[in-house]
Amino acid sequence: MATNEFSPATLTSIARSFENSSFLEGFHSEPSKRLISRFIQHLVAQSSEEPGAQGEQGSGGSETEAIRLGLASLGAFLQTNVTGPVPEGFEATETIFASALAEVKSSTKSRNEIGVASAPSPIAFLRRLCLRSLDVDGVSPYPYIPQIELFCFSRFIFTSGIILPTELPEIWSDPRQSLSLHLSWTRLRIHLWHYRLITQPSLGPGSLFTKSGRWTDVPSLQELIEKSLLEAEISVSGPVEDGEDSEKSQWPQESRIQFHLEVATCHILLGNDVKARTALQLATKISGFSYALSGALGKRTKFQEKNISQLVVLAKSLALSENTQQHPSNAAPVALPLNDDTLLEKIKFENDQTNETTPSIPPELQDLTPEDQLQLRPEDHIILLTEATLRDTFSPADSLTAEEILPFAVRVIDDKSTNWQIYTQALLVRSRIELNRSRTLERAVLQMQALVDQVIVDTQALDTSTEKSPGGQDAPEPESKVPSIQITPENKSTSLQKPTSFLPAPKPAESASPQERLRYVDALSSPPRWHLESELAYAWTAVGSLISALEIFKQLRLWPEVALCLASAAGADDQDGRGSGGEDKGRAIVRWRLFHRTSASSNASDIDDDSDLDNAEVDISSLKAADFCGPERSPPPPNAPRLFCILGDIENDPQHYQRAWEISNRRFARAQRSLGELHLRKQEWKEARDAYQRAVAVNRLSPEMWNRLGDIELRLGNFADAAEAFQRAISTANNTSGGDDARTWSNMGTALLSWYRKIVQEKRDHQDKLKNDDDGTDALGDMANTRRAAELGKPAHKLLQDALIAFKRGATLADSNWRIWDNVITLAASLSPNPDLDDVVLGLRNVIRIRKTEEALDLDILTLLVREATKNPPATTGSEGEGSSVYEPTRGTIESKIITLFESEVVPLITTNSACWALVSRLRAWRRDWAGALDAAEKAWRTAVGGGVSSALSASSGAQDQQGNWLANAEAWDAVVQRTSELVAAYENYGSRLDGIGSRWKGKARSAVRSVMGKAKESWEGDERWKTLTDIMEDLKP
């Protein structure tokens, strides 16, 4: 595929060359400095929108050196922000970047255009440019990322196409094009980390890093990730079919396993659960790993006497080959004990487990016991954690899901030794699950606090004089108002700038090397430091400590989250206890970020207008919304579109949404979505539709927005557009149901059905116009729905069939919603020329299953079924006659399904509806079940006259309320006469065939008619229907 010069083995060897050296060593060479200068030139030209500033293509030296420098830059960035410890020598690296920037400044004529004069230091100005270059679709990254220039430098080398090639080869024999192919995996990692930096901490108790990616509106970056993913799959697996992996790949097995794990992590982050599951299965297949979630007898509490079934993960790695390199390590983060007075530290499984063969467990796991499992490989540990993350991200947030996820993390934690970062991720997964249980909540929060402390200590170097805030001001040292305990190593002085932790910091021998921590960081999708701290903040809110969460958000300078915490905690501070001041405080913080102070503000000296914007210790309690009504800040702060949307939500001002849309260069879809919701609350349907159309034009991958647009089009009567919107929602959704939910399918069915009815109405109106208009020239002018269907190639009957399919799919997803099943019944019964009786039976059976009352029986539908079932005489053989045995239709036929439905589902529900009994009698008579037909006719008559269901034919005296109904109500009286007539006919036709009745059928019939006439004489004598009964009596005379 590629030449030996740029084979995957060469790229792997470059990556492994950092195992015994620092990432920052290579920045001091002259070729590296030249690359840094080209990067800064490109960055400055990009910010000032100067074309042609890229220079010559190529690295200007060895491409191997460029690859090495790019990997070193990315590794140092991840080591600084994700895993730790911070590499030594950052001051010298910052000096190199600052010197290169100074050279660019001296050679750049348009200095004022790039804003150099406003920057107090070169490194602060450089980081501002780097952050600005990472903005995507109006969404900005976290504005206080340390050493962000390293990530942008690596991104420039691998993805710009200036230093290294990025286009896939047409002929893979070209070494440079082969290099582009094999670097596609690295480009995918760069784009994924860009997406993670863009991702905002999500709100609410489910604020997991893996879930928050699905709520990030950056379709441009998402499309770039998907493109890089396809290219990387060609490089690693070759151009093979989906779900397969080529054994001829030039990448080693360990690399292919890790690649598919990264693909699964990528799809989880983007919300594609089906693709994530496929990639995880492929990684498991290549690894030869076997695992299963099973059950075993054990005890969970200290006072439990009997063993009960407990969930456990049984796992076994493939036997290790001699060439496989393992890196065992005894260093691991501290796992806090539970220390509960009821729960055991871990489930105590029964030792004498019976070795019964379980079909659901693979054969290689049959001999394993929960307490005696073998050591797993690090890749297999990641497979278990990815399985847990996949279930947690796409499953309902309930106790059952938590019970299923926890054993996967416990299996990794209980292993003898594993990778440092893998063990950290396992503790994090366990903490997320234990937050949902009262007895494990304390351990979960403290464990997460310990992990955050570990990351903070490892990723925060000593503050230097060169560290500046992105806004250009020196970042002030926070002065904690709470005394803290600091642990200092022996024979060393205490540094007031060194971060402290709740637990003692591990000794160097007890900690893992940077290379070990970074080895699997891409496959694990470890959250950056600020995301982990945000997750800790929401964990503190789970135990009611909103003040702790507020302090964390203030230190992170996540001001929107600070405003939300203030709104939640204000209820406890206000005198009236209603939190009336929370919204005002939140609005004040947002306006402080977006607008300058009002010139007439009385307390203008309290908070400086610009210098305190990046101060985490600013006194936000003194902020007032009325004090910040001046002009907008220029340039806008990071994530200004999001802040404007939040302000629009608070003040209900559409101008804020419009401003967010303009600032983002018409790319921030949330601005139009929020504007559309505001119009909907005002019932301005057309304006809401226009806003959502602009939103989906920017982000065409959001099923929620397509779904909302479909609702609006449905409300406006634009059924064709509504059907298209719901179809887009279904096609862009990522869950296993194939659509957003059952509501989407049901609404699409409604849109298609309404579209069909519009077409039918247009055709009817067209025919009327042709009758009244001789020439008929303009008759087709108003047939918009018909024309739209013709353009799409959908005749009217096809729309009706598609509507039925949509209703059935929606009913399947929400099988407890009888209304959707009722729509299925109605639509299936109205199909022409022949109704879909199978779907009618299916729908009616489910409606009965859900409602379980007589009200679920639709008389018109039951009549249709009986008519269709009895329209042809039952099949007979030559030896059979009219008096032969009961006819049983062939299994699977529609007649058999209808009979089963009536006998098993309908009959047990009939209590007061005599017409249903009449249909049962008719169906049984068609089957030649004479006794059953006569019994149903008697029950129909008793139900009509208000009697019981005993064998007596006369009405009982205990049903006078029902008797009074038909004695006074004409419709009920008509039903009684009809049921009486049908009963007499049943006696006449079937009585003589039964041994128990025989020739006595006339007497029984006369008794029934006489009973009705006796009760109705006073009320209905002389009525036309009374004459019907007298005629029957005349016919029954001996």
C-alpha cells in the first residue's frame, strides 16, 4: 500500500520515541523554530483574513521531523490538560513561541488589524489568536485552556495541508500520498480533541462528558470528523465492507484494536449508538476477548443471610503471545473504601457455584467464577469501560441501568494491575453510577473529588510570570477564603502557589509515568480537567451543596453555570424563600460579560469595567443588571452567542437571539432555535417556522430541530413539508429505534394521512370545478398538494400506505400507547380497495391488551372483521354436510386470526354491549357452531333487556336501572326489539339442531318475546316496533 519510508511501522516508531524523553525537547532545534514561525504567520494571517500568507507547501525540512514535532506538541498538550504531570521546561517553550511572534510582528505591516497593540504580552496575544482559530459555527472552546498554542501548533502541522499532505491518494505508490493516508488516524484524533475542547459542560445530574457532546451544535466540525473517520478506516482496515477488518492491514493488531476503540468512543461522543456498538464488537473480535454480563449467587449487605442473584461480569482475555508487549504497573490512583454500616465493600459471591451450562454465556467463560478470574489485557479493560459508557450514554437513567453498568467498572477495578489512566477512568465510571444511590453517594462524591484533586495537582504547574489570561490581563492568584490543609514533602518548603489536594499526594514511585498515562488516553475519552471539575460540581449539587458547586464554577470562570447555580441557591437566601432574586443575579452576570457599564452607574468604582472580566474572585453579589446597559464589548467575549441566547431566555427579547445569530456569522443554530421557541410561545407560527428553517439549514443533523419544524408545519397545515421534516428527523436520529421516538413516527403518519386527505379533497373540488367551468383552464391551479405528490412520485394510495407504516412503527416503539394503535386500526380499515385486515386485527389486539375494558371494542371495526370473515362460505369436504362439526379455518389465515381474536380477546370483555354479542353469534353460526351461536344470541338478548347471564330467559328484578333505560329510551327499545328478533331467528335456525332444545325451540322463543312485551306494554304499545313483536308472536303460534 505504502512505501517502507512512510509505513505505519515508521509512524509507530516515531510515537514510541517519546517513551524515554520529554515532549518539549524537540522544540529547541532550528527546524522546529522555523515550523513555529510558519505556524504563527499562518495564525496571524488567518485572524486578519489576509490571503496568500500561507507560504510554500511542505515542511521545509524532513517530514519525519514535522511528524515528530506535531506528535510531541499534541502529547505535551494532553499531558498538561488531561493526564498530567505537567512537562518541565514550559518557560523555554513559551519563550520560543513569543520570540517567533515578535518576529512576525516586526515583519507585519498591518499591526493594528491583528490587534497587537491591545495585548500586554506576546504569549497572551498568541493564545487569544489560538482560541479564536478554534471557533466553529459560533461556538468557542473553554477560554482558559493552558498551553492552547501547543494544540493549535499540532493541528496546523497535521490538518492545514501546508506542512503535511491531507488529501487521500489516488495511486498509493506515491510516498507523499501514502503518508497522507496513514496520517489520517492522527488527523482524526486532532479533530476529536478539537470537538472535546468545543464541548460545553452539560446541565443537570446527567452531566457526563460523553453525553454533553450530543448537545454541541457544531455541524461543520462533525462533518469533518466523519470525513476523517472514513479516511482513517481505509488506512487501518483497508477498503473493506462495514463491520469487517482486513487481516492484510499494515497496522499491528494492538493498533487496530485501539483504533476501533477510538472509533467507538468517537461515535459515542457524536451520539451514534449503533455505529459505536459495531466498532466495539469489531475491537472485541480482533482482540479475541470474551465477556458476558451474567448472574451469580452472592451477598451484598452485612446482614444478609441468604445468597441471592447478583450481576457480575465474566471476562477472559485471549492467551498472550510471546510478541505481545505488556506494561504491568503497580501504580494506581487511590480507590476510596465504602465504609458503610450496611453494604459490604464488594459483593461476596458464594464459593460453591454450580457449574451448570448457561446458553447465554460463551463456552470459554463457563469455567470462570466471579471470585477467581484471570488478569485482563489493558485493551480489554478499555472494552469493558467502553461497554459501560455506551450503556450509560444511550440507556434510560434509572436504577436498572445503573445495576447493569456497575459490574463492568468493578471488573476493571478488581483486577490485579492495570494502566494508571484506565484505572482512573474505571473509578470515574463507578462514581458516576454510585451518585444515584443514597448509600454510595458519599463515596461517589469523595472519590470524584479525589480524582479531581489528582488531576489538578498533576496538571497545574507552578504559576510563572509568563502565564496570562486569554483576555490579556494577568490572571490573579485566587485568594481562598477557606483555610486549606497542605501536605508538604519532607525537607521541602511550602509553596503558596502549589495546588493542594484532599488526600496526600502520591510519591513519585507511587505514580505512573506520563507515557503510561497517555498510552490509551484517546481510546478512553478521558475528559479534560475543566470538564472533570464541572462534573464534580454537579456531583456536589446531588448532595445539596450548591455553594461548593458555585465555588468550582467561579474558579473555572464558567459564568453561565455560575448564574444557574445562583438561581438554584437563591431560594435559601431570600426572605420569602421563593428564589426571586436568582434570576436577577443571573441576568446581571450575563450582562456583565456582554456589555460595558452604564455611564451613569453609581457604583462604577466597585468593579473595573475590563480588568475584572477574568478574575475568578470578583464580587458577583455586587453586580446589578441595570449597571450594564452600555455598548457591547468589542471584541465579544468567548461564547458570546451562547451568552446572548441565555440573556434572551431570561429577558424574552428576540433581539438577543438575532445578535447571537449575527455574531456567529449565521452559524449558531441555537440562536434561531431559541428564537423559534419564543415565537411559538407567542403563537406566531409562521415566524417560528422561518426561524427553525434557518436553524436546520445550518445544522441538518439535529433530529430535535427537524422534529420541531415538522410540528410547526403540521400546525400550519403544510402536510407535505411536515412529512419531509419528520422523515429528516428519523433519518438523522442515532438511536436504535431509527427515529427520535414514537411521537415522531406517529406525527409523520398524521402528516401523510392529512396529505392524502388534502389530495382527495383537491380531486373532489377539481371535479366540481370541471362541472361548473366549461373550459377548466384554471382548475389545476389550486392543487398544490397533488402537484407536490406528483413531483415526489407518490400517488395517493402510496401516501396512505406510508402513513400506516409510520403509525405501526410508532405503535411498536410505544406499545403502551393505545391511541397510536387506534390510528393503525382506523387507517388499516380505510385502505382501498381492500382493507388491511391483518393490521386491523393486530391493532385491535393491542388496544384490548392495553385498555382491558369494554370501551376498547369498536363496533364498526368488529362489524368489518365479521363481514370480511363471513363473506365466503366455510370450506367443506364431500363427506361434510350442514350438520357436520365446527369449522376450524387453517392456521395463519385471516379467518383464523379473526376467530381467535373474538373468542380469546373480545368475548371476555363484553358486559353491556348487546351488538357485540350479536356479532359473536353471527361469527359462530358461520363456523357451524350452532350451540355457541345460540348461546351468544341469548346473551345478546339478556344484555339488551338488562338481565343477567344466567340460563333463565326472563329478565331479573336486579336490573331495573337498565330496564328503565330501554323502557324510556327509543334507541334502547329499538335494540331490544332487534336482539329479540335475532334470538327468535337463532332458535328457529339452530334450536332444532341441538339435542338440548330440539322441537321445544318455539316455546323458548315465545317465552322471550312474551317477557319483553309484558314489560314494554305500558311504554311502547302501539309503536311500530311493538307491531314487529306481535308479528313474531303470530308466527310462533302452534
